Amino acid sequence: MASDEISARMAEIAREVQSGEDVGQVGDRICRAAVELLGPHTESGISIAQRGRRVDTIGATSVAAQRGDELQVELWEGPCLDAAWEHEQVVASDLAREDRWPQWGPRMVADHGIKSMLCTQLFTNDRQLGALNVYSTEHDAFDDEAQEMARVLAVHAAMAVASAQQIDGLRLANDRRTAIGKALGIIMVKYDLQDDLAFAVLQRLSSHENRKLFDIAQDVVAARGLPGQPQR
């Protein structure tokens, strides 16, 4: 499949991202596109790995693709925990004989019939790795053309995921501002305080309980007052 066809498909996804879909929805769309573009007998997932901590899945086309990430965490080995950090692309042609991941590879074969895989970086930094994983039930499923196709797909996918993450971040920031604003309003009315003193109360509770201001604000909104205080 030509690179311009991949670009056209990813441009379509980019337009869909602008409609306000969250990261999970965008991830699922990209994974479906990967299966569509890379051919039959494939499944796909997108991993976000925290170095030395965890691997999360933001999109998957099957249980097998989802389990690919979960199993890496359970066994503490796999492409997103080591090789993918150092290489733009990692190919495994026969997972049953893969010595880089002697537990993870055979388990993927035995549990899900996955025999080969292709892992392509979406982005990487000191703390976080994004990767597009494509799995196949056939050996040697990813030739040079498939690898190049995955690299082109990954470039567009990285931009789509980044856009969706930004949208999610803006939504979260707005939710936090809204919750804190509501909490301030409740404190000001209920305890007859000016806005600066009401905010100082929230800050003091946050510091005293060693919790985020947003979490304290949510408690205030839920309790319609300061948690633990008698209602007036």
C-alpha cells in the first residue's frame, strides 16, 4: 500500500480527532487503521510505557493486543520495557524462539496464537514511551515494506495521539477549574468568607492532608461544605 494512501487514512483520523474524541477513542481508531493497512492476520495496540513503572494501553483491536501490554507488566519483560526505548522499530519474527523475552514471547504464542510482532515508536522521552504494536498469527509477517508502512503510520499516529492528549488535558484543566470554583463559592456563602480567605482555607486543607487542591475541592462540593464540619 502506498504511503500516500496511509497519509490519506491518517488525515481522516486527524479530522476525527478535531471533533473532540478522547485519547482512548483516538487510540482505537489508529489501531483499526493499522490492521486495515498492514493486512490480514494482524491485531494492533498502542502502549504508553512509563520507564521502570508500568505499561498502559490506550487502544487495542483485540484481547490479545490488550494482553500483550498486561503480560509485559506481569512478567516484567517485553519490547515496551526494554528494546523499544532504544530502537525506533523492533521486529520479532518468531516469538516462540525469541530470546530477548523468553517468558513473554512464548506466552503470547501459547495463550493467543501470536507468532510475530512489530513494535514502532510513536514518541519517546526520558520518562515515557509511546509505541504502536502490531501482532500477527503468522511467522515472519512483517517484511521491509510492512516495516516502512508502520513507520509512516507511526508519524501520523504520534500527531493524532498528541492532539488528543492535549484536548484531554484541556478538559481536565477545565474540570479542575470548575470544581475549585464551585468549592470556593460554597465556602464563601456557607462560612461568609471573601474569596481570598476561602482559597486560603482550601490551600490549608490541601497542605494539612497532603492532597491535591482539586481533590479537596471535590470533597467540598460533594459535602456542600468543609468535610467533617457540622452543617449549618
